[in-house]
Amino acid sequence: MAIDLHKLTQHDQGEDCPVCHTQQMVRGALIPAAAAWEVSEELPRFSVALHGAAELLGVMLGEGVAREEIDAALAKLLDDIGRGIGEDEVMGGPPQGNA
Ligand SMILES: [Zn+2]
């Protein structure tokens, strides 16, 4: 049973892109739930976020996915997210210099 992480990180251009669908689910439900859980358990901010992410990825390790593949997929996703944050700042923030 090969788990293809590359496929899991590739958007398809259709209406029902599974990557976009998953991202929307996580943003709409999982992120607020993790934040609420941190507050209700009086845990430091991002405790559940960080350990939740690591533990979920650890399940993949346990299923035999190579650590290098997980690292590479995570790096790509974080790069994409980082770019998205940069774009949001460009659109919402003040002009950055005059070059
Ligand atoms: Zn997509």
C-alpha cells in the first residue's frame, strides 16, 4: 500500500479539488477546535496545533511512510502557506517601498 504524498499535495484544477476541500475543512473546523481546546485546557497557545500536527504525521510514520517524504511534503505545504501569508500582507498592508 503505497501512500503517494505528492498526489496528496497537488491541486487538481477541477471544482472538487481534494486539496482545497481538505484545507477548507481544516481552516473551518480543525483550527478553531484546536484553539478552543488550548484555551479550555489552559494549555499554551499552539500546543494542540503543534502536537496535533506532529502526532497526526506520526501516524503516517507508523503506517510506514518515509520520514523524508513527510518532511518534503510538509516543507512544500508550509512554503505554500507562507507564500499565501505574504500575498495577504501585500494585498492588505501598506505599500512596501517604491522599487
Ligand atoms: Zn485545490
